[in-house]
Amino acid sequence: MKNLIYFFLLAIPSILMAKEKPVVDFIEYDLDNGLHVIIYHDVNEPNVIVGTKYHVGSKNEDPDRTGFAHFFEHLLFHGTKNIPQGEFENTIMNAGGYCNAYTSYDVTYYYQLLPAHEYKLGLWAESERMLHPVITEEGINREREIVKEEKRMRYDNKPLGNAYNDMMGAMFPYETYGHGMIGSMEDLNASSIKDFDAFFEKYYVPNNACLVVAGNVNIPDTKQWIEYYFKDIPKGNAIKRPTNFDPPSKKEKIIEKTKEGLKKTAVALNYYAMPETHDDAYVMNVIAAILSGNSDYSYFEKEILEEEDTIINHVSASSELWEKVGALRIKGKLDVANQEEYLISKVENQLERLKNEPVEDYVLQQVLNAFEVNYTDFYFHAESLADMITNYYHLWGDASEFNNAIEHYTSITSEDIQRVARKYFTKDNRVTIIYHPEK
């Protein structure tokens, strides 16, 4: 039994055993063309992540050509000068890996997971995507129809499919965060190959990108191959970034909508918050978890949903924080029509509780422990880690700031929560959207 216990203790990651601040020890540097490179060597990782994150998302789009960042997420899998059309994904899969991508308001990320010895294939594929993708009228027309169908299925054909876009549109300027990431049908129809070429030449350049390699790789060899594949890609022009992130009007905004197909009245209370790079962002994430996290302690779960209440069907909270703006979003549904004021008052009672009553120690500790565990998991998962540290590079301006995240969370006090709640949870800092079923 003693030997079994000893073996078990050896299997526990040293980060958790020592209770010391975990640190991701990676190297980073720039090529002459401005490409930022991050390499993380993990001897325990059998695979490798090779990804390129571009500092461009839907907030960078021309307001007359929305949806381009998301469109390129699709388009740049078509093929390149040296990868035949339709063979990009097959090339990665045939080497035992897979590839994927995502778009946000702030960034677009392409990545491959490959067996560690195939990392050079990932570097070649990413350099091909950056240097000479093949963008054709035929490919654009085909992908345009795919994106339009995606828009119909995910957003337009669901009663509350555009609720998130409604929130962002009501709170922030259309030309930055106020339009949907997938874009409008009109803009998708009006766009030409010249528009796509111009967008690519402006944003898909090495000086707007961060290349990450994370896994069991030899760092000196990896640096040589990165130099080989990327050094000759021309640097792009300096990028002019949007600056219009209007502050709230300091007056409550109430919007009412009628939705075909909606069965129950729905309410969204949206409070202006801070960008994800603000120190208070960590506190806001914790507040969202206290309101709507684990049912053992969630304020909404314990004080609203567990009551014998036949009026409120659902209520939840989430922090929606981006590079330049943020919101605390509270969603609710009613089983009884015309009772939105009742739901709002119930929610406001819990927000007042955050302002005026210290969070119980055991509740706060459970929430902070959950954040600590979640962030510690990143240190043992190359795919998630690569995504996180490239975000910190682009949005925080410092990839190593990721190493301070756990400390930011574990140092949060009940006083911090009260301070942030008092600052942001006021009616004049709120956009309320009420959705009524069509009669």
C-alpha cells in the first residue's frame, strides 16, 4: 500500500503538489518581417500545436462589408499555390492530425494538431496560408452560399438566434462591436473579389500575426524551420485600427421586440462592463460565477430558481468581455406573460446583495478554487495553452501575462466584488431588451 501511495503521489503534477505559482516557460521573438513567434516545449506532450493567430476580427471590418473575418476563416481552407483546392484538411489528416479555426470580434485563429514529429508540416501549411492562398471568384461564390446558410440556420431561423447580436448592437457602435460576426446578407451579396483581396493584404500579414508552436519539439531546430518557412513573407503596411468605442450614455435603454415562434417572454439585462484586459475583468468573471455558477452556491439558482416560483422559468449570467469593451449579460425566461418587471426585480435583488453584503467565505473560496483549477488545466493541455498565450500576446500585449492569471483570481476579496458591483450594476449603465412572443 505504501508503494501504491508513493506511485500516486508521483503521478500528481508538481504544480499542484507544491502549491507554487505555476509558470509556462516559453520563448518568444520577432522575425524581421514582424511575425511574432512563441515556442513552448512540453516534453510530456506527444503532439504539437502549430497555429497562427491574426489580430483581426469582426470589429476591424468596414461597416459596409461586414462578415469578412468570419468569411476568411472558411476561405483560407480552400487551398494555396502548393496545396490543391480542397486538399488542405486532407493534407493534415493524412499525417495523423486535424486542423480547425475560429473567429471572434478581436482575432482569427488557424491551427493544426499533429504528431510531434510532423510539426514541420504544420509550419509549411501555415506559411502557405499566409504567403499565397488561392482566392477565386468560384471559391468566394461557393463559400458565400455556405455562410449565408449558416447565418439562416444558426441565427435568423431561431426566435432568439440573434439575441446576442441584439445586445452588442444596442450597446456598442455598429462599425466596431455592434454588428454580428457572421455579417449581413446584403454585405455578403455585395462583396467582390477585390474586397477580399484588399482585406487579406491588409490583415493577413506577418506583422499582424502570432505564430505558436507548442508541444514536444526541439527549440533550436524549430527556430531554424520557422526562419526557413516564414522569413521571406513580405511585411505588410501599418494597420489603422478602429478607435470608436463609445462609452455608455449614462441613461437606461429599454428595447422591446416581438418574435415569431417565441413561446415564452424573454428578458436580457445587459450591463456595460470593462474590457477583458482590465484588472476588474477578473472580478467580473467571478461575479458571473457567483450569480450563475455551480448550483451549490449560485445566487440565481438558490434564491430565484429553487423557490416555489411558477413565474420565472430560467435565469443565468455570463461575462462577455472583449479587447476594448465588455458586458455582464443576464438572461431570463418567463412562464407567465407580462411579468418581466417581476423577473427584473428578482435579479436586481441579487445584484443589490452583491453590492451590500459580503460574499460568504465558503462561497467565494469555492468559486476561486474553480477558476484556479480551470487555469491550472491549461498548463497541461498544449492546445488550450497555445490559444490562451496567443490571446494574451495580441490583446494584453504581453504573452507572459498569462502566468499571472491564477494570482489575479486567488487574490480577489469580497470587498473587490462589492466595489465592482457598485460601480457597474446601476440602471443608467444598463440596456434592457424584452422579447415578446408574437400574439
